[in-house]
Amino acid sequence: MKKNIVIVGATGAVGREMVHCLHELKFPVDRLRLVASERSVGGRIETPFGSITIEPISENVFKESDIALFSVGSELSLEWRERVVQNNCLMIDNSSAFRYENETPLVIPEINPETAKTHHGVISNPNCTTAIAAVALYPLHREFGLKKVIVSTYQATSGAGAKGMQELLNQTQDYMNEAPMASHVFAHQIAFNLIPHIDAFQENGYTKEEMKVVWETQKIFGDDTIQISCTSVRIPTLRAHSESIVIETKNPITPEAARSVLRKSPGVKVVDDPSNNRYPMPINATQKFEVEVGRIRQNLVFGDHGLEFFVSGDQLLKGAALNAVQIAELFIN
Amino acid sequence: MKKNIVIVGATGAVGREMVHCLHELKFPVDRLRLVASERSVGGRIETPFGSITIEPISENVFKESDIALFSVGSELSLEWRERVVQNNCLMIDNSSAFRYENETPLVIPEINPETAKTHHGVISNPNCTTAIAAVALYPLHREFGLKKVIVSTYQATSGAGAKGMQELLNQTQDYMNEAPMASHVFAHQIAFNLIPHIDAFQENGYTKEEMKVVWETQKIFGDDTIQISCTSVRIPTLRAHSESIVIETKNPITPEAARSVLRKSPGVKVVDDPSNNRYPMPINATQKFEVEVGRIRQNLVFGDHGLEFFVSGDQLLKGAALNAVQIAELFIN
């Protein structure tokens, strides 16, 4: 059955990818509507679904839509939730506003599609870093049982939206011209630098971005006994996040067994041929639906119960827009 | 007593820093000689020790020197070792050629200065990534006892010498001009990308760069029971390596106790004030003698026996030139 879809935040980096994903996945769109902030209203966007005029947000839009894909800040999601749900429009929300509510499912369709059906009007889309790690971690969890997960990230500037990417490019240009650099989006210079700080610091010394990986992975896997820690670092790349991951498993694990499991896993592409210099990299993962997994090897600390690997995934796609559209797909029929 | 010093590889990125470090540390230099490859011979370099003409390598140079600081490839170090040692010139070598020999001390002066005296003519300088991590890890090891160390690195292009840095700048300029990029130094594009591959792959799936961190840390700490693993990643920065480090300790550890130990440790600067956005970053660690340590927090996986932190250090200084000159300082008297 065709669906009326509305994208809220349609002009942002993720919103634009949502249009692209609806088309690429051949989503049965009846009517697509695009909502954005005041300054964009009235503009037209050319899409595979025709030329669409940007509308302001209104209750009426939700009344006339089956599914709303929200990609705006938490405040706006919180503000509009009631009016979306009351109008029988399913809200798939990319913000962190509802992710930790017990009654709101947090869904990665390759992992926990069944929980989507338990929604009370809202389904949350996970944090990008979590989603990228989770598609590789879950098949290993099912087969070998995860005990410990230690993550260090290499996150692209577009994780902070199109303006983050632009700041990197501006600073790079300034650096090359020996001009002074200005930082508006990031706390410090990001060109030719890194910043081990994404989102707000929490009382335990971790950032919220780092804790999202812990909380969300446990919730999506339905197992809060898995011990997880994360260090999140912004690096001067444009798009696609990478993560260095060490795991300890309950059952013995080998790189060969892990590769064999991952090769059969949806959403994952094993790129692991070191002798030919093939391993996950942001430039190759960019604009791809699958998360690249490679550098798979027996971890030296946890021995035959340990594995170490590296992933790169497009955080605007599997980390955001693609996953949201895949959640919507669970409601076609 | 003043010493006659010769720097072999004087025109390289590390060699140039060696001159700078000798001056900054007020090393009692009697005569400084600079040796480089044929194409540089005859050129003059202005130094704080006067204007010095670059010489070709020769046995005579070593006959007339007390200490030779080698910063060239392993092959040249291997080729000249005998002739340096036989002429009673102490060889302090920055290559990996002799690091794993039982009879050759591998020295970080803050950690194992006593082993330097056991040399048989050669002392090895550790790998840059190892040295930067080790100055922070060793005080924690002494106080709390290291059981497990899990490292992910963020390494600058100058780790591959001045030509690595130049390749990043060239590719960046080409990218900004929408011109095609060429890769000569690195296996892939490094501008706006990362490469999880430094040095040659070993049979166990780790690179040699990653295994150096394991082998060298165990040797320098004199404890091969510490379990260590590493993922080494090249990122598009110019100078100073960073590392995300998780440790499990034998004794309970807290962030406050760790900070207190690190604040008293030579070679370390605690930069750990998240509420004011202060943490280690390459742009701040560049051209500094001390390794910055911050983001210190209780690790969520190892609990009260676990710590997680982030370091940035100038790999041309503590990771190479500075450490070599500090080794030489052990022989002033």
C-alpha cells in the first residue's frame, strides 16, 4: 500500500539523503511532502518524486501523512510529537529525544525489527556511530556472545551537518592561504587537527556521544549486561565515520569464523584484504548503504575470546537517513 | 664534559629536530657534525652551533665523535653499526633495526635510564607511537600495575617524514582545486580520508607499526606479561600523534588518583579540563616536549580497575629527536 510521507528537516544533510533513500529503496511513496524552517519555505526542490514546494510545519501536514521522517533538533521533535501521534501519523525520529524512553522502540531493521511493531506512535532512529558499529557487532553477538566492547571513533565533520563539512573546507582554504581560521561549529580548529570531544560532557567524564553508543547498543541488542566504552573523536574528514573496535566474546572466536558470519550479514560488506591494501576507509564508504568491515584479527589482549576490527560507514545513510527509511519499510503492506 | 656529536640523517624531519633539541636542552656540544646523503653533501645548515657544512658518511666522522645520533633507514643503520661501535662512538639509533635485540637497550630516559648503561655500543630509540604512550603509561604501571592496554592511534602524516606532510598538503590543494590527487608516499589518498594501515602487515593481521607498540612497551617496561593490542591509523593531520588508550590495572584506579600520579610524572602534561574544552589535541602538542594527557575517566568496561584516556604528543620530538637527545644526556658527566 502506498504511503504519504513527510520529511521534516528536508533541507538538512540527512533530510536530503532521506529523499534519495526513499527513491533508491523504491519505497512506495504516494505523496512526498517536504517540511523545513521558515527561511526555506516556498522554495522548490527537484526530487525523483517530482518538483516539491517546501512547506512550513503544521498539524495539517501530519493529518494527511502516514509516516513522518523527522530529522531536526530534539526540541522540535519534542514540541511536535503529540500533534504527529494524535493524527495517526507514525513518527520516525532521528533525534535523541525519545531514544531512551521505555515505550519508544529504538530500531535497526537488520537487528530488532520486531520491536518496531510495539511502538506508541514514535520510533527512534539510533545515533550514527551506534548504528554503524551495531550492524557489524550484532551478528558477532548472536554467534559468539558479546561480553566487552571497546570503541574509538574517527568521525567526519558532516556528523555536525552540512555546516560542519563547510567549516572544515573553509578552514582548510584559510590554512592553505595562510589566513586566520575561524571556528563556529566546532570548539576548536578542525582542519589538520582532531577534537576528542563530540556533544556535551557528562558527569562520568564521557561525552553524551560516547554514552549514546553504550546506552543505545544495549537497548537495541536487548542486553544491558554487555560492557561497552567509547572514545569519540572528530577528525578532518568530510563524510563517513570510522571506528576501531575491540571485543571480548563469551564463546571462542577466530577471524575466519567472524568473517564468515559477517559475509552473510545484511548491511555489512567485508573489505578485508590487507595484502592488496584493501580495508575500510571513509572515501570508499561514502554514499554506500553498507558498512565496510575489515582489519579483522584475533585481539592480542583477549586471545581466543577476542577480536579486533575496523569499520567505516556513511553516517548520513546507515547512520541516519537509510536506517530511518528502512524502519518505514517495516510498515509497508 | 663536552661531547663531539654527529647527526646522521641531518636533513630529515627528525634530524633537524635533533639539532633543535641539542640546543634547547643546552646539551654540552663540543663540535656538532651533520651527515646526510650525497645530494645534500656540501650544503650548509645554519644552526645554534654555527653554520655547519653537511658531510658524507665516513668512518672518520665516527672516529672523531663521541655520540652518533642516527635517524636514517634500518639498512643504513645496519650497514654502519660495526664501524660506529669499533670507533668507540656511542650509536643512538632511531630505526627499528636493533630494537628487539636482547643486548641492545631500548630506552626512554623517564622510564628505564638504568638499562642505557648496559649497552654494547648501540642504544635504540623507540618507535614514536610507543614513546608517546609509554610516558603516560609507565607512571600508571608503577602505581597501579598494568594488566591490559588497548590502543587506537591517530597518526600524523609527518610520521612518514617531511614527504608525508607534503603529500597531505599537495592532495589538499588538488582537492580544493578539484584537480586529480596523486598518492606516492601513502597507499591511498590521505587528504580528507584516513588509512588504517601503517608499515607492513604481519602474519597475525596486525601491522608492524601496531606490533612495535606491543613489543617495545613490554621491553621498555621490562614486563612481557602486560597484554597489549593496537590499531594504527593515519589521519590527515600534519604533526603530533594522538592515541585513545584503555587500560585494566591490577590495583584499583580512579581518575583522580591517575591525574595525581600523572601530574608528578616527567614528560607528561595533564590537559584535562573538559568544562573549559581543554583536552589533548595535535595542534597544541605540536613542537612541545611534553606529551599531553587528558580525557581521563573511569573505563566503563573494566570498572574500578579500568581507566580510559587520550594522549597527544609530537612524534618528531618525544617520539624521536627529543628522546634520542635525552638518551645522549645520560652520558654527560
